[in-house]
Amino acid sequence: MLNSVFLFLNLGGGEIFIVVLVIVMFFGSDKLPEIAKGLGRGIREINDAKNQIQNEIQKSTSGFSDEIKKHTSEIQSEIDKAGQSVKRQINDVGQVVKEEEKRIDDAIK
């Protein structure tokens, strides 16, 4: 991940060395561990907050997704029933047409 940041900033090895040297000169070598700890703690707190928000969103939307799945399955069931009813009616009409066709053929003979 750090490499992608350096690539994004277009920094090479020499530039990184100069940046580190300036930071050491500005803050001093004894302050660097404290700064690193503070940065790490801040990043950890941000990640924890992000995870909490994601968990809350998942908890609040899980009920919605369950309801949507329930209604979707009910609608699919109704569509299947309607389709079966239409198929039965078509078959019944087809049977009536065949019977009428047979009666007409018998009448013609």
C-alpha cells in the first residue's frame, strides 16, 4: 500500500530520503516514535469508527433485505400460480377447439 502512495506522489528513493531527513531534522529523532504512535492510534480509531458505521448499516438494512426477499418470493409464487392458470385455460380452449374440429369433420363426412 505504501508503494502505491509513493507511486501516486511520483516519489523516488532519493526524494523519500530527503523527506525523512527533513522530518527527523524538524521533529528530532526522539519525537518520531511518539508521532508514529499518534498516527497509528488515529488510523486505528478511524478504522474502528468506519467498521462500527458499516456494522450499523448492515444491521439496519438486514431487516429490509429479509422483507424484500419475503415479498419477492410471494410475488414469484403469485406469478407462478397465474401462469399455471393461464396454461390450464389455454389447454382447455385447445381441447374445446379439437372437439369442435372433430365434430365438424364428422358432420362433413
